[in-house]
Amino acid sequence: MTKEDVENVHSARLLEDVHKTSTDQHSTEDHEQSQQPITDHHEEVNYHGRILENKNLRLLLSDSQVTNTIVTDYHTTNQVNVINGTGTLAFWNSTGDIGLFKLLQMHIHAPSEHTFNGKNYDLELHLVHRKFGTNILSVLALYYDVNEGGNKENEFIESLKLKEHNPQVALIPLQEQIEAVDVSKIIHYKGSLTTPPCTEGVNWIISPKPFHISEEQMEIINHHWKSDKTFANGNGNNRQVQALNDRVIYYHILDHALVNKIQVSLLAFVFLISYF
Ligand SMILES: [Zn+2]
């Protein structure tokens, strides 16, 4: 990832997007940093934002698994509401403050909502987390792309049974997916909720390196939206890229990836501190 790549990460949907489980949540923190969403349009983005490297950014992901759940078809997305599950995210923001977040739900967009060098990836997964004891949200965005990530079946995506309608799933192997996230390259910016009156800041945390997915899997997913001309004129369920305006995008590239096991122990340690 180069600085150029980062510059080409445009902010996309600024969360109308936190579907069902979290539309009633309003954060009260970071008011001054929140930006109102920009009117949806199809023109090229006008970039006025600032892009800064920030060494304070750091992401840790804990053991995650989701059992006995339903992948619900909300028409605009397929979503797993995490009731029986674990999954925590620790995030150090640009000022070095740590926040601990619990996984609430995950859902998909195809094609991706964020673009990289002007290009959408095939699929974007949003893992929506809420900060413990607050209504502040963080969304971790992961990507899947047949060309950039490889044309190979993705077991995690397969577990979502997207071929079926509202399938019951015994186990979603989120852990393997989380372990594969390269936390040495992350991008962060503050977005906004677009559904009134939810206009407060949302932490976007982007892991830009796409995972593999097979053409067959993408065909099944695209059957829901992109291949359906009656849904958003066959444009998919992503939202058009939005202008950055004066927001700041931070990125951090570590010299080497932290070992996952170390992360997990660190996170456990942080939890002990925060709870006792
Ligand atoms: Zn989303």
C-alpha cells in the first residue's frame, strides 16, 4: 500500500448502512469531528480531504465466533445479527486513545462501497462494532475480489449460505477470517450516519488488502443485487462514492505484522484492565 493507494480510498457510504440492529444508536462523542453526509451523486469525487500518516493507529482483533444464527435477507443487504457470538475489536485512534468495541452485526455490499485507485472490489464486508458502555460505532471493512485476491472459493463467505433465503447457520468461522486480516496496514477516517437524526461520528477502519473469492460465489452474491436490474438499476447494493470534504484520512503501515497470538493476549490484558 502506498500513499497513492491511500489517497484513492474514497469515503463511500457513510452509514445508512448500519442496518437494523444499530439505527437507534447515537453516539455523543467526537461531535466536532463528525461531518454531514454529502448528497449522493454519480460524478467523480472532488477531493478536499487531508491524508496523514499516523503512527498511533493500531488495531487488535480478538477471538470471534458466531453460532446458531440466521443470515437475514433485508433486501438491501444480507446480514448476521450477532447475538450468540464473541468478537471484540480494540482500536487506537489518531490521538492514541484506545476504544474497545463489541461485534454487533455484519453485512455485505457488492460491489465494494469504498474504491481503491478508483476501482471497486467485488465484495465488501462490514463488521459493525459498538464501544462498550456507549453507542459509539466502529465499522471494520474487509474486501474480497476475484482478480486481486484470487479466484478461489472462500470458506468464510461460503458459511453464510448466500444461496439460501434466510438460512440458519450453526457456525460462522469468523475466527479464521479475523486471523487473516493484515493489521499492519490500516486506514481510518470518521464517517457519519446518513439516516436522520443519526449524524454522529462513526469510526471507519479499513483493511485494504482483498481476500480471495470464487467467480461462482460472486455470481450467487450478484444475483441478489448487481444482476437484478430491478434493484438500483443493476448497480449493486453499494452506495456511490461520497466526497471527503475536509475530513482527514489516517493511515498506518507497520514495518511488520503483529503476531495474532500476541494480539489476543494483549487484548485479554486490556480487557482485564477495563473490567476489574
Ligand atoms: Zn455497510
